[in-house]
Amino acid sequence: MEKLKLNISRCKGCYLCMSVCPTKAISISDHVNKKGYAEIQVDQEKCVGCGSCYRMCPDYVFEVL
């Protein structure tokens, strides 16, 4: 079950979300978004739905479900 929904097209590659994730569920994938930044990915198994990434992201990439 998904705990986060991502809007990858908004990501500008600051990766602040990775620095605040307490379970290290967010990582950089091998894909590049339309802006040319490496996309992030979320391991839904590790994610606890705490919302830290949502609060930290300046570009509203995350939606907590």
C-alpha cells in the first residue's frame, strides 16, 4: 500500500527529502525527469508515512496518502 504519491515533474533535484527521511526510504533512481534532474524513488516498504519529506520539499513533490 502506498503511503506517498510523487509528482516527479516538480522535482528540481535538491534532495532535501532524502536528508530528513528517518527510515531512509527515499533514494535517487536511474531515471531523469523532464527538467534533467535524477528522479527520486520511495521504498514503500520502508516508508512510515511520517510526512517529513512533504514538509521539507519546497516544490510540493510529495502527497501523503
